[in-house]
Amino acid sequence: MAEIATIARPYAEASFRTARDADALAGWSSGLALAGAIAADARMADLLGTPA
């Protein structure tokens, strides 16, 4: 199976280009920070890892 970083890279680059082209990098960065904080919370990590 391919590495997660390898799979995610094209999507991350496309998202970054879209934000850059829309002059919305600050909002994009804030959204990533929020997603990171949510994923770092142990309770949320359990929920995110359970498809049900």
C-alpha cells in the first residue's frame, strides 16, 4: 500500500494552489490548524478512526 503522505500530497498541493489563487491562504491555514487540533484530541481521534 502506498504511504499516506504519497497519497495525500497531490490533494494538499491542489488545495494550496486553490487557496493561493483565491488569495485565501490565511483562511486555509486557519482551517488546517483547526483540523490539526481536532485530530490531536484523543476523543476526536477515536471518533475519526471509526467509520461507523
